Amino acid sequence: MSEKYKVIIADDDNLVCTALEMILKSGNKIEIPALGHDGQEAVRLYEQYRPDLMLLDIRMGEFTGLDAAESILNSFPDAKILFLTTFEDDEYIARALKLGAKGYILKQNFDCILPSIDAVMNGQRVFGDNIINKLPSLYSAAPSFEKYDLSEREIQVITKIADGLSNREIADILFLSEGTVRNYISVILEKLNLRDRTQIAIFYYKNM
């Protein structure tokens, strides 16, 4: 995109923050309005600047990057959160997914930071190679939707929306018409008291 977008970096290591700022500014299309050094500051800076994307470390003291992401997404469900960390713990990755983070990449893969941000800004989710290898086991457990009175077909539609598929793609995979998919989505939105497809995807990741 030609217009600059705002990115806020939050990491408890000053050197990392400075290095990341230099890397992101090198592309000449990213503005860094502020740097944060702990989870609570990250939340405050997001509320103050409303950036296009928040780049968060995981471990930043007692109030972690995951805690910050949860707080931000509760107030701003459309926020774009990208985790950049040295930790590959399954627990961290699973929680990041459930929160609705747009990606999870490792600090040692510095070359992929700018492309990852571009991908997120273009509506994709991004994960480093090491993280991708862990995803099958993290997704092996089926979501638990029993208490929401959803049919099997409605759950299939929700899952495909969370995978980022369009109505046409969902229709093709499930052998339905586009109109039928739209009807399912309307019913799902009503049952779950949600506004749009983005909230359906967030619902899925929070209820895996």
C-alpha cells in the first residue's frame, strides 16, 4: 500500500525495540508513533494511537503481551495483533490463536517481519515455519460449541469463515449455493448475537 500505516512495537528489551524500529522504517511505508516496554503500556499506547497494527512480545513482566492482546481485542475486536517472540511454547501459540491474533512469528526470523506485516495488512494470518509445524496438533481438538445450539452444518460454516474463506469458496467446499451459505451466516449471527464475519472468526478462535 502506498499510504503509510501506523505500527506500535511493545517489547521489554530496549535494544530489540530500537532494532525493530529501524527495520520497519527501512521500508519507508511504516510509521512508528510510539514504543512500549510492557503489557500495560502496550494497551495504553493502543488506546492512544489506534495503530493499524500492534507488534507484541509475549513475555513482558507480570502483565504479558498475551494479556495486553486480550485487553486490546476485548475493547477493539478488529485490532490487528502480531506476536513477535523467541518462545515456541504450545500454550502461548494456542492462546494467541484463541485471542484472535493475526500471526505469531519468531524474533530470529528478522527477514520475515516486514513481509509478515504486509500480509497481515492485506487480510492474511501469518506464522513462522516453526509455528506452522505445530498447528496440526494444536487444531486436532474439535471446537466445543454445544452450549450455543449450533447445527453441524453451522459449525462447518463457522470453521470455514475462520479459515478465511469467502462465501463462494464455502459454497463450493460444502456443496451448497452461495445464497444458502448467506442464510446460514445470517442464522449464525443471530444465534451468537454477533455483527459480522470478523466476529464469527473471533468467536471461533476464542471457543476452540
